[in-house]
Amino acid sequence: RTTFLPSSNPQSSTTMSTFAITRASAVAPAGAATPSSRRGAVSSKRPSKIFAADVRGDGKGGMEVSEPVVFYTSADGQSQRGTQAEYLAAKDAGKTYRASTVTGLLPAWAAGAVTDSTVNYSLKQAFAFTAPVGTKFLASGPELMNGRLAMIAMVSALGNEIVTGQSVGQQLAQSPAGVGVTALLVVLGTLSSYCANIEPPAAGPFVNTTELLNGRVAMIGVAILLTLENNNGHALLQFLHAASETSA
């Protein structure tokens, strides 16, 4: 920051005021962390090739790079993260695993990654029909659970109709325990990730938006299937089962 100060030279006889230009260092607000007291400060030393730079958001849409960060394994098998000096000190003291080495340079997507969510939700919030504030999921817990159950139900019900010729109602009456256990596992699996606010990573074309869309379509499909079979009194795909029996 450049500051202009009036000259204190009493010998000045010019009609214009004389100014002296000085450089003033920025003063940190009271209680603010200084570069020496926080790891988020920008380091002027370029990280070594074998060390990863600790990259964090600066809260203004940019990124700030701190001192080099290394990841290693302690002598008791615990994953550790620290500075280059901390790693070397632990290694010299014999507190690192014998085969432990520091990681290579992190790729751009990993260097810019943020930490996992520390927000947890209660069962009441997970079962609410409105998604809680701050959730990483695109929908509420009940919609996700019902969508996943509906996708499994559609595939298994239609497949069994082709093989056995039984309607959805007949399948439920024949194996209620299997249906109940499957539904329970889906609900528990969804709750575990939803309450921890940890969304499963994308796997190729299987992303969260695709799952949400397929789940909604499956819920509508199950409702239509149950209505048609209730009105017709037989399995919707009974004709395919009859055709397979005839060809056999």
C-alpha cells in the first residue's frame, strides 16, 4: 500500500506542498492469523516435485497455496499428513513405517479437492420430505429410498413375470421375507450415507442426476404396473411367459 505523507522539511520554500512517498505494510486486523501462524499462507518457496502443494479456497473464488504437504504412514500404521519438515523429523526419529514414502505430485483434481463434509443429519432429517440445508444429495431421503426400491422392484418383478408368469401380488405373497430384507437393506444403506452426508462417487454414466431420474420413472412405473395388474387380474407380461413355455 502506498501512502503519501506531507514532507517535514522546514527548508522547503515551494508554493506546492511537498510529499514523501513511503511504503507501509498492511496491518492485520486484531485477532487475525498471521502468515507465520497459519498454514494457509502463500509460500514463496516452490514445492518439491515429490511433495504436494496444499491448495485451499481463499473464500473469494480463488485458490491459495501453502507450504508443501506430504502424506505418509506412521510406525503404528496410521495415515499421516504434515509438512515436509514434520515428515523428515518423524523419519529421523524412527516414527514412520519402514516402507513409508511420501506421495507424488497430486493431480489438479485432487489438489483442488475439499475436505469431506463434517455435517451429519439425524434420522428425523433423513426421513423428512424436504432435503436438509447443506446436503450433498439432490433430493430428500424418502425420495431416494423410494426411488431405489422402485428400480429394484421393477427389474425383479418384470423379470419374474417373464420366468414364472406370476403377478406382483403373487410374488409378494410367495416370498414376503425376501422382499422385506431387500427393502430393509436399501433403506439402511441409504440412511448410512445420507446421515453422514457422503454421496457415493459417480461411476461412468451412473451419476446422481441419472439415479434421481431413473428412480422417479421407476416409481411411476411401479404404480402403473400395480394398477394394470389389479384391473386385469393377471401378470402384465404373462403373454411373454406363455410364449416362452410354448417355444420350450
